[in-house]
Amino acid sequence: MKYRISIEQDEDGVFVAHCPTLPGCISQGKTRQKAVENIMDSIKIKGYLESLKKHGEPIHH
């Protein structure tokens, strides 16, 4: 599955990434690339999608 992510730099210079179609799925990094890596880990490895499945929540593409 592919998901669109949004990345913004906050006032402290940290890059904040979130996935609009996955509410609450947010991560950050010191660089844009690290923020992308971290949000991908959050989506795939840390179980965001598995948690949705477990709780019967819809998964939007």
C-alpha cells in the first residue's frame, strides 16, 4: 500500500511527518530524510496498520 505523507519543519528546525489518511500517525526527525524513515517505520513496523486491523478500524488508502 502507498500512503501520502506530509512533512513540515517546526519552529525548532525539526521535521515533522504525518500521514493524513492515518489519523494520529505522526513522527519526526532532525532531517527531512530521517522524518520520512521514521514515519515509514511508524506505518509499517510499529504496527499502526496492525492496530487498526485488530480493533476493526477502517484502513484508508
